[in-house]
Amino acid sequence: MSSLNGWHKGERSIQQKLGFRGAVSQAWTQIEGEIPEQHRNFYSTCLPFIPVTTLDSMGRPWSSILAGPNGEVGWASSEMYDQLSMRAEVWDGDPLKANADYHAHTADESSRKMLIAGIGVEFSSRRRTKFAGSVKVIEEHEGLLDIRTTVNEAIGNCPKYITIRDLVPFPNTTPRVTHQEMNLLSTGRLPSDLISFILSSDTVFLGSSYSASKEDAPRFPSHLGMNHRGGRPGFVRVRNDERTLVLPDYSGNRLMTSLGNIEATALASLTFPSFTDGSLLYVTGIAHNLVGAPAQAIMPSHNALTTIEITGYICIENALPVRQREGTEPQRSMYAPPVKLLKEEQASSTYFSTEDTIHAALSRVEFHSSDLATFTFESPHKLDIIPGQAAILDFTSFLGALPYRHMAPKNPNLVNDDRIRTWTISWCSSWTSVEDRVGTTFSLTMRLKPGGAVTGALFSIANKLSAVRPEFLEDSRPLGLGVTVVGIVGDFVLEPPDPHDGAKIAARREEEQTSIQNNAPRKLLWVAGGIGITPFLAMLSGVPSSCSKYEITLVLSTREPDVMLLLLSNAIKVAPHKAKLIIHIFSHTEQFESSLPASVSLHRHSGRITSQFISDFKVECVYVCGPEAFEREVIQGMVGTVRREGFDY
């Protein structure tokens, strides 16, 4: 029989905060009180491991990993509709052993009942189901733990955010605890290697608990939760205190069971697995949900997140008895949105508060080709923009907000589309105009993205204007197409601020001055793939106007050399400096005209840029901007500082 009689107070609270309360008020009936036959077969025949949540002696949840011997399936079974049995391998260091021992020997009768929750995820198919209940029997037999559970909650989950992996058994594990701090002091920090591990992860298992008060227990008894959270590598962030994790909330089924538990009982656990070397990082801590302005104060432009202040952690290497099959690559979920950084991770960025809304209106459109155009916006506000930075714009005002969608197979990006986009600014009035100018005009040079909601709308409007009212391309202000400027972000600039090393900046300036005095030019190497030229168009305005001792080499790969050279030519004409410019164009298009000034040295190459070509340049720092695969290829094997600016906004 189900233990549910509606949503408990924590679930109701977070549903209300996120505006879901009415839509899911009766959806608790989707959670069954027994394990459906399909789920029973799933647990028995498909899963080499099952993450579970249990409580320790202090009532903290821990997310353990129960696995079949040697990484094989068939170690779990369900003899009856309300029972799930597991004959599991549990390695030393996994929290389950200590938690089971506590519940078995505690003098507190109310704590003897050992609660449990688990989730089954088949990574090859993205199938997943959840269960919750209590442990009926747990005993060791021939080196394995026999665990029999009584299940009173079961539900299937959608496949969103699960990264597909081809996992195979890896029986020759040698688990070893490398880090263990069960009670982290308030001044304690995570070791740097564990922080790196978290920032490289695309999968985490989230444990939660609901501890019922005496008044609520008859209707809403205490229970645990276990869930999967996934995204692109690094979607979980680590705050500057090196102990608080930030877990962004992505659009799900709106039931909010995990966050509802956290809302009522401010605790959570996370377990990060490595499917390449078998390492497991278990953490537990104090958790809080943040919605709206408090969330955006930590992770700008993200409306809901959970913080977990770590109070204990364990790391075990070479433990997980399955691994990614050699020669295969993970297949990222198309639902996973781009990684968002914390505000404190972006030292040179500025975000505007919702109380002080910054508006901008479309003022001009210039086509460069059928799918490449520059859109210029005017704002009455003065914006402090460094050449190379990007604008975060909210297009809700003229696109409209999207209604909730649980799934969108034909266009997964719609599920988490908040109408907010980030583009590098290719030109800004403050770079070439008098400093006390009223307001700010800035341009965004963008490519039409197939299926893109924002670029699709902008190019559709521009094409229609070109056909029927071409004069509005020159002056688009009468259209009244406005956007909200969320912020100005990015440190892909000529001299990025380094708050931790002011001496480095001073040394750079001293070195630059010495170079000028010695007639030795400061050499810069910029490498761009296609529209990745945009930040370099801006940086041409960032070189000091009084400086002629710069030697800038731009290496550009493009299918449209005529178009890109025209953009470069226009940027060079308004640049305030007289630095030496050397441009290498790589293209399969052999015939193209140069519109560059005669002072610019142009070299033509057929084919693609190679890492060998780039490594032949002897410079202290290389700036690279282009698609991820392009960036990876050109910097392969390079020695020295590489600054990258991809398109993954």
C-alpha cells in the first residue's frame, strides 16, 4: 500500500514557489504503492548497479552504490509486488555499511527502522525508475550483503538529462579510500582534486530525506528520496568557499519530490561516479533551495537551484564494477542546457538587478550573407563593455515566454529555453566615441542557427523588412523591438582582470612599456573558426590607440573569405591604433577578393588550420575562438598559455 496521502508540506512549498502547484495538485497519484511488473523486470534484468539513499547516525542522507558481483546484471529480484531484494557488493568506505550497522544496534527504537530509496538507470537506453520504502532484512553472506526491502513508493521517470553510455562489466576492481572526512569542520575545504572531479562530472545521484513531525507523521510518514541529475560536464558548480556545491534545477516533471524533501528537511547527499576509472565521490551536507532573485544572485539568469554545504565526504578509487566501453564516447542528452557559471566565477562580468532593468532596442540590421548579419541595439543606459565581452539578452519581450513542456523530441532545446541568449559584442559606441556619450549602442554579429528560436525570429523579421520595408533595416527603431540586457560578461579580453594576482597585471604593463622602449613589438596570436572572428573584431578596438608596437597575427578558417574579410576591413577602419596586422586565411574557396587596407599583410592557404601551423608561432599566449571541435584540433599539443572562447553559452 502506498505511504502517500497527497503532497507533504515541503513539496507543496516548492511547487508553489515555482508556480506548479495547481498543475500538479493531484499528481501524487502517479506514485504507485507497489512496484509495477515492468519495473520489477527492469531491476532484475537490466541494472549492474543501483544507487540508494540511507541515513547515518546523525540523520544525514548518504547516496550509496549497490552493485552486482563483477558488474553483472541479475543480482536484484522482486519476488512480490512490494518487495525488492538485492544481493549486492558493497566495498569498504561506502556509507551503507556504517548506516546499516547503526540502525541495527541503536538503542533508539524509532531509529531501528532503516529507510531506503533507490533509482535504477539503464544508461544505454536512458530508462529510469525510482522506489522508496524500508529495509526488512540486511545481512552479510559470502562477502555480499543480502538486502530485502519493502517498497511503498514507485514511479517511472523521463529520460531527460541522462548521458547515454555503453557500460561493460569491470570485475577486477581494487577499491581504495583516498579521502574521508565524515565531519567536516566549518573551516574545512574540499581537496582540490575532488573539486576538479566534481567540475568534470556530467552525472550525479541526489539523495534526500523527509523527516516528518509528530503531527504530520500519520498522514505523511518519513521517507527518503533518490534521484538522478545530469547535464553537461561541470553543470554542478563549486563556490569559492570550496565546500558549497551549487546544483541547478532543470525543467522536469514538476512533481518536485527531491526538492520538496529538501524544502522540508534541509539535508541532501550527492554521489559523483566516474565511468572511466571507477572512482566514486560521496558527499553529504546542509541543503537549501533558492528560487528567483536569491538563485540569480548566485547563478545569474538561472531561476532555481540547490546549494549543498558539505559536512562530510568520502572518495573511493577503482570501485565501480562497470566502465565505459573502450573506444566509445558518451552521448550527451540534447535536453542538457549549456553550463552556467556562478557570479563569483566571473570576475569581469556585470549582472543587472531585476529592480534596475536595462533596456535596449533594435536600431539597425546589416546583412552580410543570407545567414550572417549584424544586429545593432541602442540603450539609454551607459554600459561598461570591454572589447571581447558578450551581452546577455532576454528576448522574452518580443518572442513571448514558452509554456511548460515536459518533453520535446523534435526540438529538445525548447524544454529549458528561458529566451535568454549570450552573444559576443562585435562593436560598441564607447570604444570609438567620446566617453561622456549618453547611452550605449552595440552590435552583435550572429549566424542564423537552424531551428534557433531567437536567431530564427531575428532573421525572419530582417528578411521580411528587406522584402517590404528595406528602409527599416537602416533605422529599425520605429519597430519598437526591445530586449532586456541581463548582463555584460566574459574575460576573453586582451588583458583579463585577475583578482588573485594583481602583481601579474602590473608586471604585464611594465613588460609592455619595456617592449615599446626597446622597439620590440608585443606579439599576439588570434585563431578564429568562422563566426569565431567576432571577439577579435572587438579586440581590434581594445589595442591602445597610442601603441604601434603590437604585432597581431590573425589565423582564420572560413567558408566565406569575402564576407569575413569585409567584416575585418570595417573593424580595422575604426580601430584607434596603428598596430601591425598579419592575416592568414584558410579556406577551400580559392578565389576571393581582399577588401583589406594595403597596410595589412594577407596570406592565403588552402584547406584547414592545423595544430602544427599554430605551434610554429612563438608567442606567449594564443587566443582561440570557434566551435569546440575546432578549438580542440588547433591547440592540440601546444605548449604555453591558451585562452579559449567557445560558443557554449
